[in-house]
Amino acid sequence: MALLLMLLTVPLIEIALFVTVGGAIGLGPTLLIVAVTAIVGAAMLRRQGVAALGALQTAMERGEDPAGPLAEGALLVLGAVLLLTPGFFTDTLGFALLFPTVRRALIGWLGPLIAARAQRAERRPTDTAPIEAEYRDVTESAAPKAEDRREQP
């Protein structure tokens, strides 16, 4: 439900911002700003993405929990998607995710919520009743002989 609300709200916010900014500075500068933010965001993502991959690799080599670097990498990808999506609101969110302090704060806030949800999912009772079925071996050695096969019409 929250995703549906977001999918409906974000485009409305973007349209309102495009109209407001476009009315204030004109169409050309508005489109130029959108294009420049996408280019700058992609360049920043490339630089920070390499650093995030390095941190993930270092954590794996040391035998540490890679959840932190992995979460930072996921937020960087989300930031890139938001930057490549045309609009001022999504650009603002995307640029915010490029700052390590914002990503760490978001991970600190969302981490416990995700962990609690995962624990609840693990504790769900599962049906452990056996599944009974009949089967037939169809390997080459168990294939019926030619005389046992019936002609198909």
C-alpha cells in the first residue's frame, strides 16, 4: 500500500516542481538543470560506487559481516536510479543518498526494522507434514523396452 501511495505521489510532486521551477526560470534552464544533475550524479556515483565495492571486498576478505557495505552499496544504487529519473524531488533524494552520513543514518534507522521483520519471518510456523506421492523412474536404464511400448495413433 505504501509503495502504491509513493508511486502516485512522487509524479505529482515532480510535476508541481517542474511547473514551479519552469515558471520561475523558463523551460530551457529547467531542462538543463535536470540534465546536469543526472550527469553530475552519475559521475559521483561512479566514484563512490568503486569505494563501496572496495569496502565490501575488504569486509569479505577480513571475514567481517558484509551487511553494512552491502546496504551502503544498495543505497548508492537507489541513489543512482533516483538521479537518473528526471525530476527535482528524485534528484534531491538521489543526491542525499550520495552522502555517506545520510546513508549511514538511514541504515541505522532502517537496519533494526528490517532485522525485526526478518526475525518474525523466521519464526513463522511451517507445515512439516510429509508429502506423499508416487513416482516412476524414467532414466535410460528404466525406460520401457520397445515391445512394451504401445503404438500411438
